[in-house]
Amino acid sequence: MLKVSVVGGSGYAGGELIRLLLGHPAVALHQVTSERQAGRYVYSVHPNLRRALTLRFSPMKDLEPCDVLFLALPHGRAAAGWGRFSGLGGHIIDLSADFRLRDPAAYPRWYGYEHPHPDLLRRFVYGLPELHREELKGARLVSGTGCLATTAILGLAPLFRHGLVERRVILEVKVGSSAAGSEPNLSTHHPERDGVMRSFSPTGHRHTAEIEQELTFRGERPEVYMSATAVEAVRGALVTAHCFLRDPAVAARDLWRAYREDYESEPCIRLVMDRAGVYRYPEPKLLSGTNLCDVGFEREEGTARVVVMAALDNLVKGAAGNALQAMNIMLGVDERAGLESWGLHPA
């Protein structure tokens, strides 16, 4: 059994990671830390886990060495505390943005600080299995992925990898409050407070940097224009992307060929485009609690426009589940271990 610990287990992503780890056949959950909740039972903060475990939150100073250390801290904390964390985990997976971007100059622009360990950025593998599976095998250091970035990248990667679309892409993202609360430049809605939508800037979302980085193929970096808005939901992210074909003669069947070639054997991607019915295209509600990403598209007749839709649960495939999938690949465990839940319907 792998001895696994979670640093920063009192937040949404940390709680979801604990839930998934409890169902993993090869994992023994060793420690979960929280400075504010130290000494309290984990289920007192995550009541869905009542009777699932009797573990208490530990303070960070009591962390012990383990096989896999997950860092689920707010942005900036993992990098700041790297001296403490680096020697505690045989493998380390950071769910924050601290090691996602390869270019140190991107951190002042998108996150407002100079990175304290720029030499580490290229040692971390960007933890998206569908793009970096081979690099993840045997890796020791893995970064998490932004939930909105993950949705957009998975929806668009086949089109950019096969050179089918122009560099410019326009993204409109709808996301639940469990993601919106952590993003200062995202319109946020907190139904548990007063039901008021709080609107911030619709431009300059920091996940743009990840999307541009990961959709760069053959040295050609895309131009990404992204807006995100929180909607009346707790979980879920839906990306609607508008991109334009390089060759207007490319047909829908050519696009399907690219998606099938890239995703046919992917265990956590489903291609969704039905001719009839209520759920013809990706729908976040159907993915709650799953590590699945649904992708569909529409080729507009008479123009060069392709509209791509991608949906996932921002706390699972957009965060904790994706990190667990990466861990499975790193350690040679069945990739779907601990991630075999199907979605709920109705939800």
C-alpha cells in the first residue's frame, strides 16, 4: 500500500482528493494537514466523509515522510514552503498553480509575484495525462492543472495538434461557485451567502497562460481570448470555444477523425454529439463526481467556424481526480484506480 498524505486538506480540492483516495485500492491515507483545523476530525470539515475515516487534521510541522505527497494549498504557498516539502515525499503532486507554467516570466504577469524557484519549473511535468502520459511515467514532480484550462485544452488539443485551426481562439467559460471563489478575476456567485453575482473583469483570466502553453504545437503558440462567468451551480465547468479552420474545405468527418485518433483510447474522455435528445452536447451536470471530460463540436455550414464544447467536474477531472490519475500513471498503477464513478442523472 502506498503511504499518501495531503497538505492543505480543508479546502474543496483537498476534500475531494481525500474522498477519492479513500476509494483507491492501493493507497493508505497517512496524514491530512490544516493549520486552522489541526486537531479536529477531517469529517468535521468534510461531513460527506463521516464514518469513512477517523483521521484528524495535523499541523504542517508534524508532517512525516510518505510515498506520495499531495499539496492542495492556495497559490503561492507550495513554492514558498518548498524547502520543507521537497524532502518529505518520494513523489510530489502540487494542485496549485505554483509549478504549472514553464516560463518564470509568466508568474509576475499572471500571478503577481516573482517565482522563488524558477529552476524547478521545467522539472515539473504538467499533470494532464492526455497530453503528457509518457512524461508522467516515473516522474517525481508533477504540477496540477487549472480546472478551466483543463476543460479548454482537452476540448481543443486535437484541432491544434493536427494543425486544423488558426491560432486565434475565443473561449466562453461557465463555471460553478466551487471554482469561482478562488479566482479573483472571475465573476463569482456564492449561493450559501446572499445569492448575489459578483462581477469582476471578463478579461485577463490567468488560466489563459496554461491554455496557450499546452496548445503550442510545432512551435506555434495560439492566441487565446477567454472570458469566464460563474453560474447558478456549485460544481461543473463548460467551455464553448470558437475557432476557425485553416482550410474551409475541411469537413466535419475530418474533425471527427482527428478527435478519434487522439481520444479513442483515452479512459477519461468521451466524445459527445448526438443527433437527437435533450443532452446532445456536453453537459456538466451529468459529470458531477466523475473524472470524465465530455467533448463535442459543431462545424458551421457556409463558414470556417468550428464551435467546440467541453465539460467536466471542476473538482474532479479539473483538480483532484486529474491529480490522482497522474499519480496512477507515475507509479504504474491502473490509470482508472479510484476514479471509476459514473455521473449522476438526474442531478
